[in-house]
Amino acid sequence: MILIIFLSLSACGYSSDKQPESGTARTDQKEVHVAVNGSDTSGKGTPDAPFATASAAAKAEPGSLIIIHGGEYAPLEFGPECSGNEDSPTTIIAAKGEKVIVYAGDGTGIRLSDASYISVNGLETEGGKYGIDYRSTRKSGKRPLQGISIINCTVHGVRGVHGICVYAGNDLVPVTDLTVKGCEIYDCECGDSESLVLNGNIEDFLIEENSVHDNNNIGIDMIGFEGTAKHIAEESNQNMYDSDFVRKGICRGNIVYNISTEGNPAYYEDGEYDPCADGIYVDGGQDIEICSNFIFNCDIGLEVATEHNPDDNELFRVSGIRVHDNVITDCSGWAGMCFGGYDENRGFTEECTFDHNTLENNDVQIGIQKSKNNHIYSNLIIGGKTGVEFSEECKKSDMVNEIRNNVCAELEDAGSWKEEYGKVFTDRAQAAKGFRSLIRGAGSRFIPDENMMEKYKEKTNGINK
């Protein structure tokens, strides 16, 4: 028999507005214990007399360390009253060595709203439309929204929308100092949404060392211009979208694989599925560094674009993205790495750089769509059918970029590679050993570690790169 305990922290008392470092628990935090065999009537929140639910734990002061012991629980909810402070974030953590599973049912496993200085660490969610969901709203006014961290959590079995999502809908203040680190997101049916997504008014974030795999839509997405944090027209003389985009962040050290829309009804048309799921996608985000990620067996490895029409708003473009030192392989839906609006009515990708990446055995290695003044250099291209492919949906004059000093070997369609793009080898062994470049100054300086390679070998039937 499964015992499910309902958890709610909506009764916490709000404290301060300052930000700790990535939501790390302090050793002097007050501990509050929750266990399935505890009691909300006689429990004291101590290890030997725990509460049965986090509703009772809500009696604790903000900034407490709420330790949830092993067992199966119903959804958790954390409101602004649960916020910690600069010196001590409220931390909700699984007891060391114990497994905590939150069953989402038909809704959301762990929901956070308008909270600051709060960390969720080591919990697991199963099922639901959302696994872990943070929302900021205009209800919080101009109070800073800072220090949200989701660390070492596991999300799986989502049937509906997102695995982990942050929707920053308050146009008045951004969500800042946001961290999603060390999480695993898998077996999620996301429809037309994403496995891990940041959307709206978010500034200063870190997406690091997550494992996102075996989901039926985009792995990691950083989004802008969807109206999530659009200004109310009558309240502002500013551009309505000038805070409605994710910006100034880092996405690094993640492993993303087996991401495909194959079998996803949202992408079924004319008797077939459109293979368009990106491993990592910037859709309208700005000033983001994407590095040291290992991406394989996705429809598209990595894409930088906006899906919105600049005729509707002058901000609808993408700039300031640097993509470097990633390894992208075995992506057969379209491209290993691509950038630009997908037709002439989309916004430009401009003033971005794509350098020192290793692209191996992708159907199209580099795909170019509506874009200008981007810089593509020092990449290592190994195998694959097409080296560089330009979209037929965009004007040639809208796809003018600098492609130089790259290295290419064993490309199937030699005519897709121009001399100006870089040096050509006939044998990949001259250019690379596994994913390690043999050409100084070209290819990824990041090499997948042993754990990443074990996952890759499972997919490639034990072939050792």
C-alpha cells in the first residue's frame, strides 16, 4: 500500500529580500524534520518527533532547513511566505541517503510562486503535467525575486507540459540568481513544450550539469518574446517586450540526448512526424554563454533563433550568444548546430559566435537560416552528409555570416564545403581521435567525461569513441 502525505508550505512567514549564493544550506540553519510516520499533532519537527506533513513544518521560521525523510508524498507548494533571507535561504532537502518521491497526480509535483532565497534539493517527482514549476507574478510587485535554486532533483513521467520550468511573469522585476543544477529529467511527454525551460523576465542564471534525456520535445530552452512578462500597455511608455526575455546566463556541462518529436502527436502532420526537437535551444534569449555540453541523438543538436516576426516588434531578434566547446553528434532530424529564423518572416540571429565546437556524424553539420554578422570559426566537423546548408526558406541576402578557419574531415557531400570555410582532410583520423581534436586551435576543448561516455556507448551499442 502506498502512503501519500500532502505537503504544503503556504503558511510560512516571509522574511527578507536579499540573495544567498545559489541557495546553499547553511550549517547553522534551524532544522525541521518531516516523515511519513510523523505526527502533526504531537510532532515537534525534531528527528525523534517529526511532523507528518510540511504544513506543520510551516510553523518554522523562514530560512529553516526542512529535511524530508524517505517516503512517498503528494504535491508540495511554496509561496512567497516561505522565502528565506540573504544569510539563510529556506532549504527543502531530502534526508541524506533517503529517497523522497513526490507524486504529481494530474497537476504539478513541486510548485514555487513569488518566492526568494529558496532551494529545493534532492527531491524526486513523478508524473503530472509539470514536475517542478517556479512562477513569478505581478502580485509580488517590485520586491526582488532572487536566489531560487533547483539542485540534484529528479523529474520523470511528466505527461503534459514541462519537466522543470521557470516562468518569470512579473515584468516589474526580473528573477535573478537562478540555478538549475545536477538534475535529471527523463521520460517526459511534453507536447509542444520543453523538458527544461526558462521563459520570461529572467536575468543572471546558471543551467549546469543536468542530464536531460529520452523526452519527446526540446531538452533545454531559454525563451524570449512570448508575452510571459510583457508590459501592460497603459502603464508603460517602454517597449512592451523589453523585459520579456531570458538573458545574461550560462548553460554548461549538461548532457542532453535522445530528444526527438518522433511519436509526439503535436508534431504529426501529413502522415509523418516533423523531427524538430533541439537538444539545446535559445529562442529569443540574449547574451547567453553555452559551453561544455555533450549533445547526441537529438533531432537538432543546438539552435539559436527567434520564432517571432520583427515586423511586430523591433526587439524580436537574437544577439550576444556565444556557443563554444560543445560536442554534438549523431543528430539526424536536421542539423548538429543551426542558427537563424526559420523563414523570412522570423527575426535575425545576429552578432553571435559559434567557435571551438566538435560536430560529428550529424546529417547536416551546420544549418544557416535568417541571420547576419555571426562568426563561425575554429569548429571541427567530422563525417556527416552536409557541411554547411543554407535554408531555402530565407533570402540569400539574409544569410550573410563569417565562416572561417574551421576543420573538416570525411564529409560525404564535399560540394557543401567551400575552401573559405577552412581546411579539409580526407581521413578523420588525421583530424581527431574520438572526440578529441588533433588539430591545434580547432574543435572542442571540452571532452565528455567517463560517465557521459558510458551513456553514449549505451546508445551506440558499445562503440568506443
